[in-house]
Amino acid sequence: MKRVFLFLSLVFGIGAMYGQEIIQLDEARLIYNPDAIEVNSDLGTVKCIVKENYIGEFSKNPIQFMKQNFDFKQFLSSVLDTKEFDEFVVTFNSKKGYLEAIYTNEGDLVQTLQRFNDKILPLDLRKQVYSSNQGWTMVSNKYIASGKKDRIDKEYYRIKLENGSKSKSIKLVPGATTIVGVVSN
């Protein structure tokens, strides 16, 4: 009986393998979306409104998003008189916050500043906040980062926690292993 069952399983298994059909798929293409940013400019300042494909796309990595969806040198070529200003301030706004980038009149990125509200904390920071604040609930957070060119030199999170009628604020620096400061009300 075992041999019959094994033989039938083998026959059906081989039949199922030969019965599979190969489906040829079309190639997938990634398309650059110029509608990701709406640009308005006035006297050395450029304001850009970010149109995200999904929530958090811009706040996940704002500098990378800016590089992929905004070509400042191409923008400068469309501006008539770029020598009138030494620097251009370009602000990228989304619902959660903004990225401010300063460019020279030749199109080189000088520095950036980021400020976001309620940004998702990295996993290691979430674990750190949870383990050192048992019973507390995170109500809000602010992420602030700045740096030269496309590098982030200084960044931190300011987190507001509540436990019933008590509240406290903590400041966390990514990469640091301890909480920088606690303020209680």
C-alpha cells in the first residue's frame, strides 16, 4: 500500500511539474515624475511644495528626495539673472515639515536644515524610549537636523511623553546611547 501511495504521489508530482506554464512578463520601468514638486520663486527664495506618492516618502530621507526630484542647476538656467543673488534659499514643504536648502548662484548645495513633526523614530531609538520610559506614551516628536552640503552633521529628536496628568520632554541624539536631557512639567 505504501508503494502504491508513493508511486501515485511521484506520478502526480511529475505531472504537475510538466503542467506548469511559463508566463513571459513585460519589463518594469521606473519613470521620473516631474510632478513630485511644485515650484514658486521670488527674489532669491524658491518655495517648493512636495507631492508625495505615499505618506512619509519625503520625510524618510528629504535630501535624497530633493536630489531625485529637483535639479537646481536646471532651475537656475531658466532664471534670467542669477548673478543678482549670491545664494538661493530653496524650501521644500510637506504636511509634516520642511527641508531648507541653500544653494550658491552657480548651483552648488551649501547647507541644509530639516524640521519635521511626528516623524517615525528609528527602531533603536524607539526601543530606547520604550525601555527607559515604561508606562509613558509618546504624544509628539520633532526632528531637527542640519549640515553642510548633502551631509547631516547635527540631528536630534525632541520627544514629548505623557503618563496620565504628568508630562515630560526628552531629547535624543541618533547614534548616542543615552538620553541627552529630560524636562518635566
